Amino acid sequence: MTDLTATERRLYGALYAADGALVTRRELLAVLFGEQANYTVADKADLRSLIYHLRHFKGVEITNVKGVGYMLGNKRCPTCGQVRPR
């Protein structure tokens, strides 16, 4: 991935470093905006926007675990382990 912005590269790097494991939204927000007690609604919206951009414009496969976080390139359901149809 060479055509990423610096912010996209930090986000992708955090997901890639987890090696397919779940990365919480809070951990990703800390990577993007630094460690804070509370993140703003705008920070959370920026994270969602960056995830959308990586998925739809850069072709990165990112799985959402609703209400928890994200993982990179996983076709298995994080709760039951079954392979999801695409």
C-alpha cells in the first residue's frame, strides 16, 4: 500500500500489526489522535470515514465487530467462527 495518506497509513499500520486480531475503536483512536480520556464525536466520525475510505477506495478488507472495533482481512465471524459468505 503505497498510495495512502499519513493518517491512512497509521490506521492501516495499527490494523496490520494486530495480525488479524481485533483492534478496539479506542486503540485505533489513540493511534490516530493520541491517548485521551474522552474522544469527540468528530474524532469517532473521522475514524469511521477513514475505515470507509480504506475499504471502498483502497480495496482493504476490514471487518467490523459492531460496538467493539475492527480487524483486518478476516472472513470469519468474530463471535461464532463460521466463514461468512461474500
